[in-house]
Amino acid sequence: MGGEAIATAVIAGASEVRVGGVTLTVAEGDMYCLVGAAREEVDHEVYAGRQDRLSVTIRYGARDSTT
């Protein structure tokens, strides 16, 4: 759903993001991007934080229409 890659910039707040078996904390000013297998094949999710988080997520790049 929606684009070859996903990029998220955290504007305010913090939370944890899990990509496969790796969990990282993202906070104000951080940006992360998922492309390729990390985007398509590996489970990923954003956990609820202890505080509100404001972020901007952009999905970009054309996807191959044959898949």
C-alpha cells in the first residue's frame, strides 16, 4: 500500500518503532525510512508512547505494477 519507501519525521514527542527483531526509540528531530525488504517483507510497527507524538509520514516512489 502506497509507495516504494516510507519516511517518517518526528516533529514532537517520542515512541518506539519495531522493525523485525530490532526496536528503537525515535524522538523529536529523528527521521527513519523503510525501503525494500524492511518495507515489504519485515513486520514493522510503531508502539504507543507515554506522551503524544506528532510525526509526518511520506510514502513515495512508484511501485512496480506487476507485483
